[in-house]
Amino acid sequence: MMDDFWWITTGLKVLFVLIVLLQVTPIMVWVERRGSALIQNRLGPNRVGPLGLIQSLADALKFIFKEDRVPGHAYKFYYFLAPLISLIPAFMTFAVVPFASSIMIDGREVVFQAAEMNVGLLYIFAIASLGVYGIIMAGWASNNKYALFGSLRSTAQMISYELSMGLSIVGILMVFSSVELGEIARGQGEILFQLGPFAIQKWGVFIQPVGFFIFLTSVFAETNRLPFDLPEGESEIVAGYHLEYGSMKMALFFMAEYVNMFTGAAVVSTLFFGGWQMLPGMPLILDSLGFTGMTHEWTRVLFEHLSFGMKVAFFMWLFVWVRWTLPRFRYDQLMDIGWKFMLPLSLVNIFVTGMMIYWGVL
Amino acid sequence: MNSKTVEIKDRKNMKPLDEAQWPSQFNLTVDHDPDDLWDDSRIIVNIGPTHPAMHGALRVVARLNGEIIEKSYSEFGYTHRAKEKLGEHRTYHQFIVYTDRLNYCSALMNNIAYAMSVERLMGVEVPTRAVWLRMMCMEIARVIDHFICIGINAVDLGAFSYFLYGFHQREEAYTLIEKLCGARLTTSYARIGGMAYDAPEGWEKEVKAWVERTREVIDEMNVLLTDNKIWRKRTEGVAVFDQQSCMDYSFTGPNARAAGIDVDLRKAQPYLYYSDVEFDVPLGQNGDCFDRYMVRLEEIKQSLNIISQCADRIQKGPIWSEDKRVRIPDKEVVHNTMEGLIHHFKFFMTGFQVPPGEAYSAFEATNGELGFYISSKGDSMAHRMRIRGPSVSHFQGLNQMIEGSYIADLVAALGSINIIAGELDR
């Protein structure tokens, strides 16, 4: 199995995923700044390059050339380790997300997914929750009260919301009887019901609307974005856990946040919006192009990439949109929502889904 | 006082000693005094003076239990510039620039209030046009200040866009002010006995157009935040200051009105032509952050009404009092006649003399009662100059307001009572 072909294809896939993930941060910084400007009747960065697109590069350069100062009161070892520990899991989680279906090359199937793991979703949860260690470490190592507050808030938030997040997708797992993301994405290609010329696919959001909302909210909380950005809470605890960080170390936390967002958006798209399943209308375009053989296959894969990319981009924009619209929750309110509202709701959701599967509705 | 004894074990044989055998220095008794802020069993957090939520340079020292503030005390004075003392060493006209820096969000308000205080002491009457102009300026300043207050309050609670919607209108208002006096923030527009410059041709029309646009923006802001569930959760019942507490701490202005105290000097002792225009005084009920926000939002609307009424009624005419004592000689006279030149020289070098006496004049500034107490001994400088900034009283109430609430509520409370370090520290 692990012959040259396997090594080459897997290597290429890993390279592709890494390159995409590395591009996420600069692009999202630009989107965030221009998007907030759009929402707030401002211009935003528009001087560096066309539409200010190279602004992120300038920002990155600034981060690299800034003095890497370590505060005297920090615990050096953990202080250095913390940004890495939050960044690496962020990169690792994307491994099991499929970004297109498969293609036959030389009679062998190549799946567009860096790692085809049968534990799929569980892997994502396992690795994503490692990221919080970086935040705890940062808060502790900074030896600063505000940073400690930030990391404590983050810990509590992650634990509370991971529960409802995990439970919210149980419904999906029950319906598709798999935790492998590729399987789930493939399962969503089925036709749920025909509405005249439009075929409604079996997307997760149609069969698990409640689960979708709980999951989306939890993703907001897990990625520390407004209205759940309490670990940073700029006006309350200054910058939270990365208060004592500067230059590239701070940029690493930044990158981790955006990569987490990207993974979150990708998982939401995969579980609830059909993943790489083509957007409505796309199959028609594909057919009308009239390609055959490998050209047709590669165009199909390209279209699937495009559909997946557009779904993810929509959720990334949603993150930005919500951030610049809503105020922030208070710590106790956040906990209340997590434990008293979302957790019972997700349990009810599982129960209802179970009943419906038992009765054969789903 | 409840005390707890810390048990120290003998480390060698790990067998606890009898209490009688303890060396005296081991007999540690840690006192837990709930009234002592510096009780070392809790985390003490220094919030400020360089904390982003501390508007200006304020400092709150809070003893926390988890995220709840058990006890706190606050400090101010980081931007003290001895304004009151300076008032005793500057002529009456020279002091106008210092009033700009009191509440820098509504500099016009302070300028005009100060000029009116001196005028009252001297018994100078200003012509009608100047009075209408002053009223418009004061209300524009009120709108600007309230925009900043509710906007910054929203920023502190995480809603940044809301702030910028208001901020845009504020910049437009500054452009209007710039047309009056050439300055945007620190205006120094009022003069004792009149205004520095007349409003340009068609200024009233521009103001009315601005009023219309601002009304739309206010509606937009209202839609965005007032019925937002998160905003409600963060502000309703937070940092409650009831009527009695407001009385105790001599709260004035919107903060007192939010608790339902009907105090507005524009109604209670009308100055300028406030008795001639129609406006309502919005009152809250609970005195929480939400009421303070709503009262301010409503006051912006009322101020806009006043501005448009003033813009309708303002007439052409002189903007200077005829009183020779305070009137700055015309440039025409100064440049062409010897007497005029001497008058001008004396006026600006030594200033004019204010008859002996003392007066406290209070005005309804954006944050509450802004008062100038001026005591004169017939000199061209005040014998004593005291200023009552409303923020001082409000800041004293902060500790009581936030006791037992979350650290995030401190930020909300501080933003909602609109502490301006300029008028707090003076």
C-alpha cells in the first residue's frame, strides 16, 4: 500500500493543505480589516497594493522585524512553548477534512483528504481541544494577572462548549452512521426530496437544523470569536492570554486563531452543508461543458474544490460579520448559555433524532 | 473579624507538634478582614491608569473573588493640571482656553458656561443672536458628548461598529463647529460678552441638514443595539445606582435622570432661551447601565429638536454686547485710531476688571451640573476660581456601583457614567 504512488499523492495533499492553511491568516486579516471597514462605513487599508491586498504582507514583515522581547517575570520555557502548542494542533486538525471527492489515477483511487482516518471527527475533537493547553500555558507563563484571567476564562469556555459541540453532532453521526468525514460528505449527496426541477440534497442543515445552530455557536465559542471572545476581552482584561506576547509570538497566536476558524468553517461546511458536494446549478454547468474522460473528471474535482471553498468562505465571512455586529457576553452569561441552554438542547436533539431514526423518518 | 490559624507541620518526622510546642514565629495567624481591601487571601487587580477601559487616566484597585469584585477603591488625579489655580493667575479672557480642556468632548459647553458665569458676575447682557448661537453650540456639544459616551460604552462591551456610526456624525458636527471658529476639538469659541466670530452665511441650514441626518443615524443605532439581546443582558440590572444613592453621591445630569430623579437645570433654572423652546427631559427608572444608555440616546433626540428650533428662530444681528468693559475693540478702530489701539493694548495686556463679589453659576452640561464659582476682588484676575465638574461625584459612586458585580460590569459601569478625566482631574 505504501508505495511510491502513495507517498507522492499523500505528500502532495499534505503540501496543498499546508499551503492553504498558511495563506488563510494573511487573507483573513485582509478580509477582516476590509470587511470591518465595509460594515463601519470606512475605507480600511487601501494603500499597500491593489485594494490593500499586500497589507497583510507588510503586517507580517512588521511582526518578523519587531524586537522579540521576553518579559523578565515570565517563565521562559513555557512562554516560548505556548504559541507553538496553540499553533500546531490548529494545523493538525485540518488533516481529516475532505476538500473534494476522489479521482481515479492509474486505476487507483485518490481521495482528496490529507488523512483518511476512520476516527475522523473524533480526531478533530481530540486535537482541537489540545489547543487550549497553549492558551493556559501562555496565561500561566506570562505571570500576569490579566493573562491568567484570560487563560482561565478560555479553559472554562472550551470545556463548557466542547460538551455541547460534541453532543450537537451526535445527531449527524447517527443519521450517516459514520464518524469519517468523507463518508458523511458523500452521504449528503443523496436526494432528500425533489422539489420540481430542484433536488434538495440531504445536507446536514436540513436534517439537523438544531444541531447546526448549536454547533455553529459552539464553533464561535471554541475559536474565541465575538460574541464569545472573553479570553481576549480587549476592554476588560486588555488582551487576555497573549497580553505579554509581542512580535512573531503574538503573530503565531493570531495564526492559530484564524486557522482554527478555517477548520471550524470547514467542519461546519462538511457536516452540515454537504462538504465538497457541488452547489446547486454546478452539475448543470459541468454537464454543459461537455468534457469527457479525465478532463471531465478533473473539472469535476475542480468544481468540488470550488464549492467547498465557497462554503468555507461564506462561514469565514460570517465570523467577520458577527464579530463587527454583536457585543460581547459576560463570563457568567456565557456559562449559562453553555450549560443551561445549549447542553440540554443538544441532548433533546439527540433524543428526537433517535426517535426519528427509530420510526424511519430519517 | 474571623481569623484562621495556619497549621505548620514539623518537617523532620512529619508529626504535627502540639500547639504549645510551636515556636512563636510559627504561630501564624492570617487575619481575614472583609473590609480590608489589601486582604492577602484574594487577588488584587490594578485596573488602570493605563487600562484601555479607563477613559483618560483613572485607577481602580479591585479585590476579586473569582471574577467578582468584592471591594474596590478608585483613584484619580493622574491628569491634574491645576486649572483652578491657573484661573487665579490668568485674566478672565485668558482662562477661556483652559475651559476647553475640562470636558474635552464638549468643549463648547464649557466655553459658553464659563463666559456666562463671568457675565452674570458683571451683569453683562448678550444680544439675541449670540444667545441663540450659544444654545445651538451647547446642544451640538451635548449631542457630540452623548454620541461618544454611548459609543464608547458599546466599544467597552465589544460592539465596535456602533461606536463608529455615531462617530461619523460627530465628525460632521465638528465640521460645523470648525466653520464657526476654525477649531474642531478645543474650540475657545465663546468670549465674555459675545462670541468670537459670527456664524457664516447659511450655517443654520447646514445645521438643520445635519440634524436630519443625525436623526436617521440615531434610528439606525437604535435598531442595531437597543433591542439586541446581548446588549440588554450586559446592561440591564448592571451597576444599579438607585435614587437614594444618587442623592447621597450628588449625582446630576443623565446619570441621576436614569435613576428617575427629575433634575435638569435647563428646566429648573432656565438660562439662555431654554424656557422658549420645547423639549422633554427623559427619565429612567432603575438607574442601571441600560437606563443611562437610553436616557442619553433620548437626550440626543431632544437636543436635536432644540437645535432645529434654534435654527428656525435665530435672526441676523450683533453677536457682541455693547458693554465697553468686555467688548473687544473692532479691528477697524484699532488699526486707525490711537485711542482704539490703546484700548486694544490695555484690553489684552491687563484684561478687564470685574466688580468685587462672588457668584456660583451652574449649568446643565452633558454629564450634569457644571458650575463655576468665581470670587472677584475687583481685579482683572479672579481672586478664587472653583469648578464643579459633574464627573467628580459620579466617579466617587463607582465603587459602590460595582461592588459584587463582575469585572466586565466595571467596564460597563465606567463607560455608562461617562467619566471624562479632563473635568474630573481639572
